[in-house]
Amino acid sequence: MIRLSVLDQSTVVTGRTPDASIRESIRLAQHAEALGYSRYWCAEHHNSDSQAGTAPEILIGAIAATTRAIRVGSAGVMLPHYSSLKVAEQFRVLDAIAPGRIDLGLGRAPGSDGRTAYALNPNAETASDHFPAAVRDLMHWLAGEKLVEGHPFRDIRAQPQGPTMPEVWILGSSDYGAQVAAYFGLPFCFAQFISDGAGVGQAFSVYRESYRPSALHPTPHAAVCVWGMAAETEEEAAWLFKSREMSRLRRDRGEFSALPSPEEVASYTYTPGELARVERYRARAFYGTAAAVGARLRALAEEHALEEIAVLTTVHDPEARRRSYTLLAKEFGLTPRGPAEGIGIA
């Protein structure tokens, strides 16, 4: 059975201020828990008018404190921006808040433009070249183990220690992340929504062929993250998808702006060239009725022998987004957990 999870970028939409997107993320996480989703992952982006999720480690803490069962994590923390020790400390604190429920997805991409990456860490480009070593150190600190012999920080410990630790994932949209995940024996999630599927088969082949079993993960664990959206009818899905098609068109032009409403997009006249691009987006995207989207997700899982799929849904109306996840939960027969009574956020 395919496990379904949620990826959330805290998308900024027109007509609402970006801070509202953070609170909506917390509400959606509680909804996803009640529906029976396995994980809720928070993305990291910087200096963007389209995504408000700049600090997943903080948002994860808020979600972990207002849920009871769903795993909560990052997809991902862009490690070259940070010290491995600091990330280990942050996620050890998160694991103390929600023992055994925290995921630490790690990425190498900047999640921003080059100037912003430099503002976050002037040594980010060099740090990116040392990503595998940073992952190695981080895993030791998370596990409460000493670093490798001769390391200048060998005796430093990341507190608070405890009986559980976050589950580490490597995230990526190329062979590089697959190689790192395979080398360390870690689960790997391919960001299909970035590439529209290009390179996914090659990445998983590299991952499985070069996988080195680890104590926690003796066999490979492959997952993929897709953009997907379900509605009651094909017509409604096509209407809601207008927001996504315009945001993709703008992104491909280097424009990162708030997600427009379908009504705003409907008033825009595409040029012939733009319309051709939009038609390609429509052909590749996972949207429609729950049955139609479910069939495509199952086919994707079968093609690549996936254990898990994370779904990213960006639509303008938060109620339509929650409804999409509800429809997919029913389509895949997820076991509802019911509301987490007595906890919440104003």
C-alpha cells in the first residue's frame, strides 16, 4: 500500500498577507493528521514573494506541538546555509517536543537566488561542495555519537539527548542527491514537481544500484514528491489549476509572485507561445477527479517501485486545498485519526 504524505511550501496567495500562509500551514497539518496522512513536510525558501516558509524548523515546532500522531519534518533544510551542529541542536529540540515523530529532510540547493544565499551564508558556495561531509557530521550529532577520529569538533555533543532521534532523508531533483542518500544508507525523496518527472527514473536507478545498507535502513526507501490536486469534477479541477499554470509560467520567466486566483488568470489572454507552454503544464500535471489523480499516482508508484508519495497542492482557496487532500485520502483508503482535541492555534 502506498503511503501518502504532504509537502507544504506555505504558498503566498493574492488578497492575503504572507503571514496568513504560515497559520494556514498549521491548520492544514492538523487536517492532514485527522485524514491519516503519514507525514507533513515543510519546505524552505528565502526572499520569495511566492512562498512564506523561510524557517521550517520553527514551523515544524508549531505543528508538532499542535498535533499528536503525524510525522512532521522538513523538505527540506538547505544545509549549506547552516552549521551542521546548529541544525542537529534544532532537530534534537524538535524531537524532544515530539519524540519519534520528527523527520529531517536535507537539501543542497539554495532555495533562493545567489545573492540571498550569500546573505544567509557568505560561504554557502564552498559549503555546498562539502555537503556529504556536513551530512556525515550532522548524522553523528543527531545520534549522540562522537564525530570521526581527528575531527576538531569530535567531543562536542548536540543537546538535548534522548531515546529517539529524527529520521534523516536526502531530498533532490537530480542524481547527486540520490548518490548521497545511497552512500549514507538513507531514504531518498525525488522532487518530481520541480522537474515534471525529468530524470526521476535515472535518479532512482542510481540510488538503488549504489545503495549501501545502514543500521537504520538496511534496504533503500524511495519516495517522490509530486504536485497534485483533486476536485469533485474535472471542470472544477481545471478551474482551480489555472492558478498553478500561471505560477509555473511566471516561474519559468524568473518571476516569483503571489499565487493568483483562477478569476485573475481567467482575465489574462495568453500569447500563442505562452499557451503552448501552459498546454504542456496541463498535460504533465496530476489534477482532476480523485479517481483520475489516484490512477496516475499509482502508475507512478508502480513504475518506480515507490513506497511513498508526498503531494504538494497549491491552490488559491485554502478550503479547496483541504478538500483536495480529503478526496485523495478517501481515494487511497487512508485511516482517519480524527481531530486532535484540546490542542490548536488561534
